[in-house]
Amino acid sequence: MNLLEVRDLQTHFFCDEGVVKAVDGVDLTVRRGEILGLVGETGCGKSAIALSIMGLLDPPGSVVGGSIRLGGVDLLGLPESEMAKIRGNRVAMVFQQPQSSLDPVFKVGHHIVEAIRVHRAVAKCEAWRQAVELLREAGIPDPERLAHVYPHELSGGMAQRVMIAIALACRPDLVIADEPTTALDVTIQAQILDLLRSLRAKFGMAVIVITHDLGVIAEMADRVAVMYAGRIVEQTDVRSLFSEPHHPYTQGLIVCMPRLDEVRARLTVIPGAVPSLMDIAPGCRFASRCQARVLHDMTRCMEAEPPLEAVHPGHEVRCWLYDRAASAEPAHHGPRGAGAGYRLGLGAPADSPANGSPAGHMPAGRDSIPHPLLAVTELFKHFSTGTGVFRRGGGTVRAVDGVSFDIREGETLALVGESGCGKTTVGRAILRLIPATSGTVLFGGRDVLNAGTAELKALRRQMQIIFQDPSSSLDPRMRVGDSVGLGLLVNGIKRKERDDAVIATLRTVGLEPYHARRYPRELSGGQRQRVVIARALALRPKFVVCDEPVSALDVSVQSQILNLLRDLQQELRLSYLFIAHNLSVVNHIADRVAVMYLGKVVELADREELFRNPLHPYTRALMSSVPSTQPSGGRARIVLNGDLPSQRDMPSGCRFHTRCPFAQERCAKEDPLMREVTPGHSAACWLV
Amino acid sequence: MAALLIRRLAFLPVLLVFVSLLVFFLPRLAGVDPTLAILHARVPERNPDPEVLDRIRAELGLDRPVPLRFLSWLERLARGDLGYSYVTREPVAGLLREGLAVTATLVGLCLALAVVVAVPLGVVAAIRPGKWLDNLIAIGSQVGVAVPEYWIALLLILLFAQRLGWLPSAGWRGPAYMVMPVLTLAFRPIAYFAWATRAAVIEAMRMDSFRAARARGLTRTRTIWVHALRNALIPVVTLVALWLAGMLGGSVIVEVIFGIPGIGLVLYNAVLATDLPLIQAGLVFLISLAVVINTLADLAYVALNPAIRLSRPQP
Amino acid sequence: MSRVRRRSWHATAVAGLGIFLVVVAITVCAPFLTHYDPIDQVLRDAFKPPSAAHWLGTDRLGRDLFARIAYGGRFPLAITLVAVSVSAIFGTLVGAIVGRVGGAVEEIAMRLIDVFISFPSILVGLVIAALLKPGFGTLVLAITVTDWTPFARLARAITLEINTRAYIEAASAVGAPEPLILRKHVLHHLVGPVLAMGFLRFGHGLLTIAGLSYLGLGAQPPAPDWGAMLAEAQPYMMRFPILVLAPGLIIFATALSVVLAGRGLMLMFDAPHGGPRA
């Protein structure tokens, strides 16, 4: 018997504006001990399914139809008191934000003890003993001590391990992990995924992994269900999904994901955005964005919604392309099996030279270039963390600890690293949004850090910034046009000229003039990010700091924005400092890449060279931590030990040595400097 | 924590000097002549002989220049000598102490009543938002906040003292005397605390940790009483402490109406009689008390909330 | 918040505003609503019960009670309006500037505010009003001295929250000077919550003013004043409760109406309120 059977689940949210049909008829099956991956983008309803199973839906959401059977028992019919006995006991959940999921006023161990004692008649001291054991199982070092600390003292990775320990407290049959690693750094993500896999092997529970990251799915899942707009559109085992994706949306997701291993000049996109779940048009929900429909000129897609049908045993697809009843055209069944006939641009981009290098790119060169546009030398930024007016009693956080690089005109330098490495601080210090502690920044030969007010204003016209989070980068009470035109206003441009310039800039980024009168909340995430780009471009700068501009966007929108940035770079001869934590995104836009760790640059090289031949152990670990979309059930990878050291308490010598799998004695004593290992490729490591 | 305490209280002397300046010079600004005030307090005569005035001035050292007088007053204050009342000639310190004891009892009872009534009401309202109990409490809290306490006092006296004769209308000689004043004063705190508790509990219920606690198997009700309330108490406790600081002088009208010899009434009489030493020392005393209670409230906030982090790094 | 709940807040806010406007209208249009002179004593008509001639009856000196209530609102309402407006403008400016400037200035300002905000306004008001002799200006001062602080704290809290938003950084990045940032980005976030708090403080201020006038520090006799009318009626309330009920009720109703309006506005603007260290 299956462990979990969800049949025709319908979960609706009754909001003021209308009814959002978040889950609109979903069937899922989970067998004992298997890992089911549930993948989809924001708003597709996957979290709503998890909450429906757990019975944790709060108003205005409620389950309006269908059934959820756990080991034969219908969960939807149970009263709250009975459901509470099942939660945490037979089904447990791990949430996306581990630190905020722990109650800040209770100790870490208390959470586990509570989970145990709610379901089992166990004495308090025995429960604490079990709690410590569970923490140990979850890979927490020194569990006796950590059980008695408060949640805010934990890092993200540690907190997630605690959440996992809590989830396993009563040996549940099923664990639902809702985006368990999305909020974590890539290297920590790798640790957590490893942990989940090993615990599953040990305890044999079933897991539902909910994520938007196909790489995580490839690493973890046995079977996969792809969701779009409240429906399952494809469901099969993980190998088949990646080798023979049938549904156009699945194909689109796989293809427009930034990849480490393939370089394409231009990312393929899925045009448009996820439709609103309130007024659902008849027909297939993906039809408006489906390129297959256009390619094959199919009218049925707009009229009726296809049912979920098996094209092979164990492989179900919801798409008219595979409708058996219709007269199947041979074109649908290509040489590689059903549905492979019209592969979306994989490996053969239609609109750029297929030479793999980003267009508008200068030939590879050395690090110190004559006449660079931007020259950063020995940049330092230290924060003091004392309290009170006089900053007493604290230490120093060495956020940026001696960073140097150059950027040429028209080129993109990517600055990559995980949280706390200082990359964001570098971007802001260069633009003097925060004062640097020391160092030199020369823009076109002019000193930025010491410029006077008037000169700074002139420089600011040429150096701009794009932020990560579109929702906080725009003032919600200002119209789009006013936000974009603020820089022009500051520089004294008159209203008529300003309005014209704003409209022109909006057009450049792919928006329409009428968007100028809208408020940010009326736009989608991708549109808002375009506005942020427009605002940066309004003053016609030559250099733009892009601070994680696509991290907060859905995969299908990411590729649109990345393409836009590249087109703009070509058109307007822009230079970018592209800050990211995601190496695969960087693969599609960077000319050269600098990798940062704890305030220092540890490796710097041309993009191709870096990806082909990474030298520094951290770079190699970073690359191997990125979940690959070639499912191989966890290939040999470099997993780093432990957490990031505190920035107040830097390790001696090479600051990476505490986590480096190749560390030697010398590494703990002396801090290596950046050395050019091959022309154009520098690294800071004793081992290369 | 000790560092925080010291940092906050270090500000106190500076503040006190500042306040003392104000308090000292305000009556002078208003054109009050201390000598006249002293005389009026003892003798009803409105137009005293100027010779008598000069003599008194010289005796009491009131003919020295004002800044010198301020400094010597400050110095005496620091030593704990708060001066003598113009009216009763008793030491001010003693009068203030007695008054404070009475007010503290009144206010203490009042706040205790308020907490015991309001906090559970607030939690219950948060458990079922939008239902009739919640709406009732919402309306009740609005009404409570807008009610003039002097009006309620008069109405209560009218009903229970005059019409029904159950309770005495004024005085402070036993539990029966305490009922109406405490009830009158408790209206507004109950309204505020219930509202604040409800808001704090609802806020706590929105926390990710609330949902995670339910995911562990606690029922909704239990999660509210154990997790949400514990988090909600943090702002509520601070609020109660602030009210305490405010009510220690803010009870003046109630004390006047019910004839309760608390610190409010003491100061009220002092103001009417232009009893300068009492007014000045009293104000400085009450302000210091307010600052100390404020600081303790902040400390409580930190103590109850283990998640206070180090301050953000500042450039 | 559920649909029903939000609508009911909207309704109560509107109702509150409505009642308040009615009260203001009564005080402003008093000459058109009653032909009686509120200070005109007709001793033989003292203590008359409500009738067609005297809608609420008369007081101990034969003065028409309704007229005294109608005219008696002018003084307290005017003072409260001026006091709260001044407090709001001053307090908001201080809070916003301090929130942007930060550093030692902010710390000192916050310590000052922390003390004043909990200090009993009625006691301060009492001392000021008594020592400086009651009058329009003194009473405004008495309220403003402590009433600017909640506005300062609110403005600072909102400004601090906005400080962390990326669009403020973006404004600096395009070179916007500080006053422009304040004007364009901070101000429109303050208007709503400050307005809401203004209503709440109006209620609080009115109760304080009426309390001070009960103690004899308001409009001096024979001018009518709601609080003073309560004190005058106190010796006679057992026999003629209406003399106490009417003035108290109008004070209560006015305060309630602004509190309703203020709370409703607060929820609309989702402002931090009620919290001690907001």
C-alpha cells in the first residue's frame, strides 16, 4: 500500500480580491521510503500542498475538495485534536527559514524535547537525552552544549540541522521538506542534502522535497512531479524527467536553467509570466507561454485543458501533444523517443554565434590592464561592533580585507562568494555608498573615494547600481516614472526632458511608456527588476554594479533579465561588476570571474579558464556543490567541513584552512597572497 | 546587561541637572517671588510691609543672586536635603515619602487588577479573531481608553456612595476606601493592556516559529498559550512598566477627587500654595523615578528576550 | 485580517469621524443652535429639569445647560487642536531627522524622549498651568511639552525602517542630497501614521485639558468649559445628576470618536502603535 495518496486535492484562498485556486485538482502518490520531488516556481501551489497535508492551512486558505490518505486514513476528515497527534509524529515538516522557525525564547533542545513529549510518555530527562542524541545524528558538533543555546546563536546551516533533528524526533513515516536549502549558502546546501540522504538511508522514511531548484531534484529525488499554476503537468522518475522531458514547461525549465557545464551565448527563455490563479482561462494553463503550441500551430490548447495521462508506464504528462486519441503526427515522435521532436534550443542557439563566448567580449588578458575603466586597489572595509555611542566593547568585522581588481570598458567582472564574504560590501564601497576604511578606487583615472561633493556627483552619473530585491528597491509609494527619473531630477533636468528620457529608458529595458504611471505593486517581479535597471541606466552610466540582480527571481524570469543585461551591455558599451553567489548564473554573463572568501579574493581568472580549471580548493568546492542536473545520485564532490568562521574571529594564516580538505601545516601559519599561476589566472593558495 | 544598566543610568545625573534647572527657574519665570510665597503661606495678609520682606529675605538667604541659590539648592539636593515645606515646615523628603507610599499602593493594586483582567482577555480575543468576543473586547478597549477618569469617579461616587451608600466617598482608611479609586484608575490600563496583549499575541502567531510549533504536534490552543503568549509578554511587560512610571504622578485627579493623600495630592496642594521647595523637589524626584523605572523596563525587555543581538556593525 | 473585520474597522473609523464632526459643528454653530447666552444667569430658573424651553435643563445659576455645553466645547477643543498640531509637526520633524542622522545625536534624543514619554502629562500640565496662570497659551504649552514625544518616536521608528530599504540607497547612488531624500522618500510614509496618531493624541489631550479645567485651570468663570462644569455640578450631583452626566458624556463621546477614527486609520496604514519600544 502506498504511504500517502493525494487525490484531486483542491486548496483555495479566499481573498478580498477573489478566490485564488492555488491547488486545483492534484494527484500525488508517495510510497514508503521513497523521495518524491515536487518542483515548480513561485505561486505554483507546491507549498499549499504541503500545508494542506499537514493541516496547517490558515485562513483565508482552506481545502475545498479531494482527499489525503496517510496509510489509509483520510486526514481531511480528522478533527484538530486527532490531526495534532499525527503532526510531528507520523508526518513531520522542515521549513524554508530555519532560524525563524525556532522560537527565540526557548532553548534549542527544548524544541526537540517538546516534540518528543507531545507524542510519547517520556520523562523530561530521558527526553533531553534523546534530544542530544538526535542533534548528534543531525551532525551537530558538541550537541550537549548546543542543546542549551538559544536559536539566534545558530548559523543557518546549524539551525536547519536542528529542524531536521526535530522532524525526526518521533521517527515519522513521512518528512515534508519545503525548500529546505533555498535560504542557505551553496556549500551548506550540499551538506544538508547529504544529511537528508544519509538519514533517509538510515531510518527509511519517505520524503517529499519541495523546491524550485531542478538541481536539488536531480540530486535527491527518486520520482518527480512538476507543478505549474496549481496542476501537475508531468510526473515520472527522475532519470526520465531529465533525459526525456515531455511537457514543454519541463523542457523550458531544464533548458533555461543557468548551467555550469554548458555555455550558451544567450539563455533561452520562457516568455511571459505565471498566470494569475484567480481567473483561470479555459484551456491549458501553460498555453499562453508555450512555444510548442506556436510551433505546431495547435488550437486545442486554448480551448480545453488536457488530462494527465501516461505516455509510458510510470510517466504521466498533461499535454495535448501526446494525446493518443488524436491522429499522432510522426513529427511528434523523434528519433530519441516520444516528445523529443522539437527540443527547445538545447545546444543550438538560433540567434548568436555558437562559439560559446558571450558576445561583445574582449580577448582574455592579464589582471592588471593598462587604462582599465575601473581600478580597485587594496580596498579595506572594517566595521567595529561595539555598542553605544562610543562603540565600546566590541571587535572588528573585517568585511573586506584587501581586495584588488580591474575592470575594462565593456567587460563584466563577476564577484562570486557565499554570504558574509564581503562581495556586497565591495560593491557599495566602490560607489561610496558606505565609506571605505582604506584603499583606492579609480574610475577613468579619477579618485572616487576622495572626491569632493561636486566631483562625486559627476562621478555618480557614470557609476550606478542595481539591487537584488525588487520589492525593497522601489519606493512603494512612488510611481515607476518618478523612481526612474529621480537621478535626472537631482541633476537638474527639467520636467519635459525628464519625462522623455524616462520613457526612452523604459523602452530600452523592454517596458512600455504606460508603465511609468504605475506603482511597483502593480508590476510583476520581472517587470520591477526591469524598472530597477531602468533607474540605473537613466543617467547613462558607463559602469554598473549588479548586486545579485536575479537571485530573487524565478528561473524562467532570471533568464529574461540576464539576456536583457547582456543586450544592454552590447548596446550601451557598459561595464558590469556582477555580484552573485551562484556560479552557474555567472557562467552566462561574465568575462572574468573573481571568487571571494571571508573578505579576500582567492582566485581570479577568465570565465572559461576558471570553469575548466579551477585552482583554489574553495572554488572547486563551490563548483562541485552546485547541484547538477545530471542525476547520478550524488557524485563525488568536495564537501566542506563545518561552518563559515565568524568574521570577528578570523582564522590564522590562510583563512580557508579550517574548512579546506587539503589543508597543510603551512596553511595555518601563513596567509598566501594572490599569485599569477598561468597568464590571466591568479589564485591565493599554497598548494598551486 | 550590567553594561546596559550603567549606560542608561549614566545619563541620569545629566538629565536631573537639566530638569532641575527647568524646575527651578520656571516659577521665577512666572514671576513668583519666593519670599512673598513664604509669607503668604503663613500669613493671609496680601500686602506685607517691605521691611518685613527684606528681613525674611536676608534671614533665609534669598537675597543672594539667583545662580548661587540654584547651585546651593542643587548641592543640598545631592546631599539628600530636600528642604522644608513653606506651608507645614516639615521636611520635604518625609512628605514625599509618605505620599509615595500611598500612591504606590493605589497604583500597585490598580495595575495588578489590570494585568489579571486584561491579559487573559487579550489572549482570548486573539484566539478567535473576528468573533463576537474579540469584537466585544475591541469595543471595550476603545471605550476604556476614551473614558474621562474624573467623570467615572463622580459617577461611581454618585452611585455607590450617595445613592446606595455602600462605599465611602473620600478618604484612605481601609479597604473599602480603596475600591472606587482603584476601579476608576484601572479603566484605562485594562483597555490598553487588553488591546496590546491581543495585538502582541496576534503578532506572535504570525511568526514562523508558531507554525513550526504546530507542525510538531501541538494543538493551536496550546501553541497560543505556550509559545505565542511567552513571546507576547515581552512587549506587554514593558508596557506595564511604562504605565507604572506614568501613573505615579498621573493619579493626581483621582487622588484629589477621593481625597487620597498620595504624592499627586501632595504636589497639587503644593502648587496651589506655591510651596516651592516641595514643588521643585517633588518634580525632580518623580522624574528620576520615571527614568529609573524606564531603565528597568528596558532591562526587563532584554532579560526576557534572549534574541537581543549585538548592535549592527556601524561604519 | 479577515474581510469582515477590516470592513468593520473602516465603518467604525468613519463613524468616529462623523461623530467628531458633529461635535465640532455643534460648538462652532452654537449661536445658530440656541438663542440662550451661556453666561446669562437667571437665578429663579435654577435647576430646572429638561423641557421644551431648556433642552437639557438649567444649572445652579439658571443658565441653559445645552448652551453651556455647546459653547463650552470651544475652549478645550481649540486648545487641544493647536497643541496636538504643534506637537505633531515638531515631534515628527525631530523624529525623522534624528532617524536619518543617527549616531550620538540619535542616542541623546532617544534618551530624552524615553523619559518624557512616560512622564505623567497631567502632572506636568498641572504644574505649568498653575504656575504660569491658566490661559490659552499656557495650556497649549502644558500639553505640548510632553505630547511631542510619541510623534517623535513614531517618526523615528518609521524612518529607521525605511533606512534599511534599498531605494534609499538607490537615491544616494543617483546623488540625491539628504533633504531631497527626506522630502521624496520619507515624508509620504509618515503622513498616514502621523495623522492616525494625531487623532489618538487628540483624544488623550482633550481628556487632559478637561481634567485640568476640572481642577480649575481651564477657562475661568463665568466662561463655560466642559471640565469646569463637572466641578461646578459636583456638590449638587446627587439631586441633579444630569448636571454631571451631560458634560461628562460629551467629553467622553468626543474622545471616543477621535479614538475610533485614530484606531481605524492606524489599521489602515499598518503603523506601529501601542508597543512600548516601537
